[in-house]
Amino acid sequence: MFKNKKIKDVLLAIKPDRRLLSKVPDAEGLRVNKERRGLEGESAAQYDIKTLMDQEHSGTRYLVEYDVDIEYISENQKKEYCKAVGKDISSTGMLLELAEDDAEALKHAKSIELSFEIIAGTMPEGYEMSVRIGAEIVRQQAGDNGKILCGVCFKETLAQYAGKKKGRYISAVSFALLLLIAVFIILMRSESVIYFKFNKGLYLYSIIAAAFLLTRYLFGALYKTVPIREDFTPGVSIIVPCFNEEQWINRTILSCINQSYPAEKLEVIIVDDGSTDNSVAKIQETIDSVAAIVGEKVRERLFYLVQEQNAGKREALIRGAMAAKHELVVFVDSDSFVDPFAIYNLVQPFQDARMGGVSGRTDVANTYTNVLTKMQAVRYYIAFRIMKAAEGYFDAVTCLSGPLSCYRKELVLQHKDAWLNQKFLGQKATFGDDRSLTNFILREHRTGYQDTAVCSTIVPNTYSMFLKQQMRWKRSWLRESLIAAKFMWKKEPLMALSFYMGLLVPVAAPIVVLYNLIYVPAVYRVFPTTFLVGLLMMALMMSMAQLFLRKSSTWIFGMWFCLYYEAVLLWQMPVAWFTFWKSEWGTRMTPADSAALEKKKSGK
């Protein structure tokens, strides 16, 4: 049941920094935000956190193996050529490996121009392109095998280059197509109004579905992040629940502790929930390695707890929250990696005293592994940047996502007993933790979304694991949506209306699809052209939004995801209707899964 063909995940290869906690601006002598740049007076005052974020992100170096063609003007004004290998790259420069003679010639060159191809998956999405860019040498040093390593700085950043080369064109085309698709959908639904009397149920559904989709994109476009106020740095306790995650837990812990946030206001607590692999050893090894470099004092704000037996994610999170010393608790999944500025951004909405919880944005870390992960990458981005952002526009986010979310600790502890002991139809709720806790918070408080607080997570890379995950999510979505339906009418009217439309559309979708694709052709001998065109428009809208916002080559997989959803995922919904009380995860051997397996073996 739990055996899957092992597929090696493809992740961005970030060049390790020689300093283990290179982003921490604390008193442990590591680095500080403004002063480390040597800026004084007015220059230092102007060097704000936004500038720091931009420079740090553009300076992130990725390990690559690029063939680079170099064209340069020699000392005697001749155009010369040579070849090199790009060993690492950032938005601002590249490290080249080349022959000693070529390196000497470049040292005296009047101008240098590099030509290379940025391969998809070697830099963040949106950078994949052919590049021909001016550069200048900043340093040279001896490499291996008689080669010379040559560091070059680009005359303009790759982000600027991409903006000029493809950004404007892609933005104009994708935005125009988005408008055309929206207009086309509106015209199609006008037809539904005209023929409404002939089939009230079907045409009412089509109008509701179109209204839901278009308004979500509209409100997602209107959404804005909460600006950073540099002096707003409340105390934060990051809690990482871990169960059998030895492969990724080291990277997760380091990303949590390596935050550009005041160290005295940040702690990281890992709670191992009875892992049966080497997770605990990996956790201890990671903490020991940090302490060996920055000092034993770090253990005061980086430590772990171990549950004697697997009790569930909720119990692990609550144990961490009870041990937390700060006013805000951030929950991070054990296979998610947090951006160095995520916490600084994530806490900003809490300037509003009515804000109870905030979700960050989750990107896919293993996007370029295969077609399935590319589809999920598009789906994740649209789900957060459009769908969740639309809810964030009304401060009523219905799911504060597990990979990265923040709560007021007092609210989590206030609802801990109800959350831990939640039952539905007599069955203990063992998943859907994020939506469940969000419901407790949202009932009386605001919940927000901060798009600039980013993490990346590992998604399933096999269809077997993916389908099990999706079934679990549909069951929890159905359960928690029915619970939220009891109080969402109290929220802002437009948000409430959008919520109830969003509840109706996926629940009724299987019936509508069967009616259009099976019943109508069989009974009326009519090919469902209009219905299929509507599905195509939905798929195109997702893909064009991805292209417009990210300018990524993965946009085409948005269409594939929509087709896969209609062909496969949609039919999980009827199963979820009749099995949403089930408590096993399906993707890992929890106690509920073990009990289900034993029951199956016994033939009961």
C-alpha cells in the first residue's frame, strides 16, 4: 500500500555559504543587516529591509554546469573568442572556469560579452532563457586541473535582462489573453441567462461557476501585501512537527534558524512525533552542528522535543506551542524550506490586533522533477497567489497552510482542547489540521495572507502518492467547509457569497460533468461543444495567469493540470462524500493507517 517507485527529486542546487547562519543579524557575531555593508549616515538610513531582501535574493548563487561562449575586445582592439564553463550563477554574476591563457587575455580585455543558456530548473522559475550579456571581471584564482576560476559581474542583473528581453512581451500577450478569456466567459454565460428557462439547474450552476472563477481572479488581482514596518518584530517561536522525515529535516531546520530576524526574538522548536526512522538523530546532528559553529548559547533558541509514541500532528504542534516562549507561533512542515526573510514578512499583518492567523505563500521545491510536479507547481502558485490572495483581500483566509503559517499563541492554546479532541460523525479527526485550526481562529478573528512570506515544499512525485494526498485533502476540505458554512455568513458579504459559491461548485461538479458529457450526447445527440470550450477557457485562464505573474515556462502545465483534474481528480469528490469520516492519511503509516491495514488483513 505504501510502496512507490523511488524517483529522485530535482531541486535548485544553491551554493552553500561558508557561514552556516549567514542571514542572521544577531549579537553572536555573525552579521547584521545594514552595518555589515559598511554604510554610514544617510546611506545606512536609506538601506532598508526591502533593499536588503532584493540584494540577498539577487545574490543567491546556484551551482550549474553551463557552456559559455565569450566574445571580447582584446588590447589591440581585435574581436576575439573563447569558451568557458559556468560553475555557479546568480542574478548579478557568474563564476567561470576557463583555460589559463584565456583567463590572462580576458584580464586585459576592453569589453566582454557572455552567451549561454539558462536551463529550466537551474535557477528560479522565470529565468530560463538564452542570454547574451555584457560582463566585467571582478576576480581570478587558480582552480583544478590547471584551470582558472574567473568571477564576472554582469553589466545588468539577469532580472533586468529578462524584463527587457521577454518580460514586456510576455506580460502584454498574457494580460491581453487573460482579458479576452474573461470577456469570452462572460459572453458564454450570457447565453446561460438567455436559455435559463430551458434548464434552470444546469444554467444556474454555469453562471455560479463562472462568477466564482472570475471574482476570485479579480479579488486576487486587487490583493496587496502588508508593507514591512522595520521596527515591528514581535517574538516568534517556529514549531516544526516531524514524523519520519530524515531526508529533509536538516534543510528545514537550517532554513528556520537562518532567518534575517532579531535572534533574541526567534526560537525554533522541533517536535518529533515518534519517528521510526533516523529523524531524531538527524535533528540532534543538525542542532549540534549549529552549536559547534555559533556557540552553545544557540541551544536556548534551537532545541527539540520527542513524543514517546506517534500521537498525531496536532499533538506535536500543541506540545511545541506550550513550550514556546514568544507571542506568535509559526508552524512549518518538516519537508518545507523557509525563505530567509519569510518570518519578517509573515508577522507584518499582526500589526492589526484583530488578526488571528496569517498564511505565507508555498512554492514547489521539486518543480522540475517530472510532469506531475510541474503541474503541481502551477496549481500551487495559482492557489496561493490568486485564490488565497482573493480571500486575503477580505482578511478571511479559509486555510492557513501547513508549510508556513503564523498564529497568535494565546488563540492556539485557547482552542487546543477542542482542536485536539475534534470529532466528526463520531470519528476522531486525524488530518485536515490546518483547515480545522483555521476554522477555530476565523470564527471570531481575521485571517490573512502575506504573499511575500515564502517557503517551498516537497510535493508528491508519483501519481500513487499524489492521489492519496488529494483524497485526504478532499475529505478534510469537505468536512471543514461544512463546519465553516455555519459561520461564514457573518463575514463580509462578498467574501461570504464567494465562499458558498466555492463550496457548491466542486461538490456539484461531478454531476454536471456527467450530465454534459454522457447524458446530453446520449439522449439529445448533441456534442457538448460549449461545455468543452468552457473547460478550455478555465485551463487557459490558469495558464495565462501563471505566465503573466511568473513568466515561467511551466505555464503550459496549468492546462495539463486542468485536464487531469477533470479526468481523474474530479471523481475523487463523490468518493469523499461517502468516506469523509475516514481517519487514515494514506501517504504515511500513522496509527490510523496501521489500524486500517490490520482490519483489512483480518478480513473485517
